[in-house]
Amino acid sequence: METVFLYLLKSSGLIAVFYLAYHFLVRKETFFNSNRWFLLSGLLTSLLLPLYFLEKTIWITRPKIAVQNVPVLTQQPITIIKNIPAVEAFDWMQFIWISYLIIACTLVVKIVLNLISLYRMLHKQQIVKDKQFKVVNLNDNIAPFSFFNYIVCNADLYSSEELKSIFLHEKIHSREKHSIDVLVAESLCAVFWFNPFMWLYKKAITQNLEYIADQKAIQQLADKKSYQHALLKVVSNQNCLPITNHFYQSLIKKRIVMLNKNQSRSTSYVKFAVVIPVLIAFVLLFQVKVIARDKFASEVIRTASKSNLTVEVIPLCETTPSVNESDVAYIFDKISSDNEIKSNVKDLKDSHNIDLTVSKLKRNSNGEIIAVKMTFNDNKGNVGKVEQDRTIPIRPIFFKVSKTPDGKNSIGFYDNPEMIVKPADPILENKIVTIESIKDDALIYVDGDRYDKEFLNELDPKGLEKIEILKDPVSLQQYGAQDKGEVVVITTNWTTKPAVPKQNAPSIFTLENGDEVVVFDRFNMKIPGYPAVQFTDSFPILIFNGAQQKNPRLALESMNLSKIKNIKVVTENDMDVKGKPIYKMIVSTK
């Protein structure tokens, strides 16, 4: 929703720019046809330009961290703080969107009702064809109007000379398809109803269309005064539909003034170019997508504009590693619930006085998190942030707090389950940067086998020997990637399957439904959507392939995690309720 909000905001700003340029620069000029195309191109530019981005890549370098300042992970079990119920806050953004949609839909319905009313008005009426025009003579007291090829009026109300002027005016509307301009303006008013400049824009379009018809009609008449008299005659017949081009429009005085105004000089056309520098400034200020890459970043951070550039920082306070450290770990994965996230935020504040802020959270149609931004501040000088913005579910984000006996904190975000900062490897970093730059929908082949981007992100970059992005016609045809424009071909140096994680290192494995399960020290498990659980000699109840295990901890430690296919979790009441403590776990293997 944030993307749509920014789009509407940017488009509204451009609509205001084009309207102000028209109002102050060319509104009083007599090249009305050029004004028409200026106004229409302004709407088209306002709709399309916010969708166009320039890409810029920058490299962020941070000071090197001394080895003695890197925290050491102890072999002590990692403590997971239990969830605490959080109070749901009122979702103002949802309220705003619902209000917007209700009003927009109401305006759309109004347009549809006007079209239906027009159809009913013309239905079964006698139609007289005049070349490509269809003339309808109504008995109602209604102002003359046109709608595409239909011209409607009450002939009994006007003299033959007045009818000549009226039909000439409406034929110009019909021939030049002015009804399209009116429908476009009405439709965009429904979309941008909150923008007052859009309503002024619609008024400017309809008024300028009348100027065009007046100007071209008077060129074909010998008596200009009789045409002006016809304008005044229809003032008393003001009933009309807003979606039509009607002979009478408000501001009749301005129309008559324009009829008698001298032709503008051709040098005035240069005024249209004034808007070009404004558009260039708009692109440079708001439409530059910056891709920031950090040597230690766990994720390439993509932002929508230069002014919103953010870079992940993993600050570490200077502390001497100690085996007596008390480590607390938090894991945020793709299906972490809102309540779970709020609970962890509250835990960090209550237990460690750390302010963790979660923003820009987006979910896909399956409820999986695809974008999130997290920042922390321990109120002792340590701050940091991490951001993921993807079209596929996010990778797990690890957050660790280590408190030493002297009261100092060693905290930060990590992209690996070991939760340690590893020395920079330029070759490895280049591989990671290349992988992250690959589009999510790219066609990828690894050693001849088809891969998708999400699975590629899970591979160890060390095993990737060569990464090629091919765009030549021969390669595109060979891999059937003509519609993609490029194919990613990766060659590995694997002699066997990727190595299994170390026995004491946290492990991540993926279930059949796509959930990523994390196991710490082989007996602490975190399943997405549920509080973490610590396996003991008797808890939780563990049923493995239909057989209940006597010692859940020993069973888990000896289990081949890569063979696990499904895990069903139930509460003490034999119900599967996400967010509730795990009481029984039913495991099946491949």
C-alpha cells in the first residue's frame, strides 16, 4: 500500500504542476488546440512518470572492526524470551485506504449512472443522420449538447439562425472527439478526488474545449454577433449531463471575451517549455532508485528515492569476549505474525531497554512478509538498521543481544544463524553482490539445472565458481529466454552436495510448505508463527513418523533435519493455533 500511496502523491504533485503552468502561463493565449494537447499530455505524464526510475549504485564503506572487538558466540544454550500479548493499535492507514476507496467507488458509480441516464435519454428517440453525425431532437427543456457522434437539442426553442450556430459548434465537438477528454477528466477525478488541482484541471479542460469549438465555429460564420446571441439564448436552458460537451458552459463572459480577442503571437509557444525543467527536477529528486551496497550488509537495500537512502549498519561496542556472556537471540522470518513481532519489541524494551522499531512491513497475498525495515537503539550509543524489500518472502533476520558482566551490550542484526560478523572476502562479496542484483523473475541455470531466485539465495556463494549474465541472441535462443532478455548461467565447483551445518551451529531447513525452521544447539527450535520451544527429556511431546519419542531432546539431536518434510504443531487442547505455546509436535520425513 505504501507504493500506491507514494504513486498517488507523486502523480497529484505533477497534476498540480501542469495545472499551475497552464493557469499562469497559457490560459489567456488563443492557441486553444495546443492548450488541449498540453493539458492531455500533462495528465498522461502525471500518470506515467512516477512509474519510471533511474538506477544509481553507490558503495558504502565502514571502518574495519578489530578482531578483538568481534563478539564470540558461547556454547551456552541461547535463551529465547517468551511472547507477551501485545495490545492491537488502531490501524489508521487501513482506515484511510478504506475511506479513499469508498469515495472513489462512489464517484465511479456516479459516472456509470450518468452514462446510463444518457443511454435512456437517447434510447428509442428518433435519430436523423447528418453524414457521420446523429441528430436527436428532444422535447425536454435541456441545453444543446454532444456526446461523440450524437448531437442533442430541442429545436423548438431556437430560431433557424441560432440552430445553425448551435449545430456548427456541436459538430466541432463531435468531429474532434472532445467527449474523450471529458471522460478522461471525469475518471481521473474519481481516482484523484482528494486533489483539488484535479478538479480545477477538469474545469480547465472543459472550458478550453468550448474555446476550441467557439474559435473554429466563428471562422465559418459571417456574423460573429449572431453566434454570441445564440450563446446568450441558451443561458436559460442549463440542464445538462456532466459527461457531455454542451453548448452552454459557465463563465459565458469569458467565452465571449475570447471570441473577440486578438490572436496570440507565435513566440508565446515558448511558454510550454517552462514545465520541462520542473519535470527534470522531479525525476532527479524523486525518481532515482539508489542501490546501496555495504561490505558487511546482509541484504542489498533498495530504496524508492534518493532522499530515502538507507544503509544497514551492524554496530558493535568494544567489549572483551567472555564465556560468561548471556546471549539472547530473536528471529524474524517470513510468516512472523504481527503479534509476535510486537511481543518481541516489548520484550526487548522491558528486558534490555532496547528500542526496536519495525516499519515498512509488507505482506503478499499468502500473508508472508516480503518487505520490512528494522532499527534499534539501546540508549547507550549503539544504533543500527536492516531492511529487506523483495518480491519474494524475506530471508530470516537474526538479532542478538549479549550482555557482559560489566553491563555493556554487544548487539546487532545478522544474516546468518551463527550470528557472527565474518571477515570480508572481496571475491565472496562480489559473488553476493552479483546474486543480489539478479532480478527475482530471472531465468537461472545452475550446472545445467533450472533454479529460481529464492532458492539461489539459499546457496553458499563460496561454491559458485562463475556467474554469467548472458544477453546475446544465441544464448537467449539456447535457453529459451527471448522474452526475458537475459539468462543467468552459474557454474559451481561442487564435488558433492553442500556441507551440512556444524553440530553446534544453528541450522535452517525448509519444510514442504516453504516454512523455514531454525534449530539452535540442536534442541532449541523456532517454527514460523509459533513461540520458540526448548526440547527437554520430556517436553514437548514429539511424535516422529507415527511413533512417540521417549526423550524428545535426544530424538531431535539425532534427527537428520534435512529429511524433515512436515511438522504439525498442536496446543495442549489438540488445536493448531498460531502464536500459542507448542505442546505437541508431529514430524514426518521425506
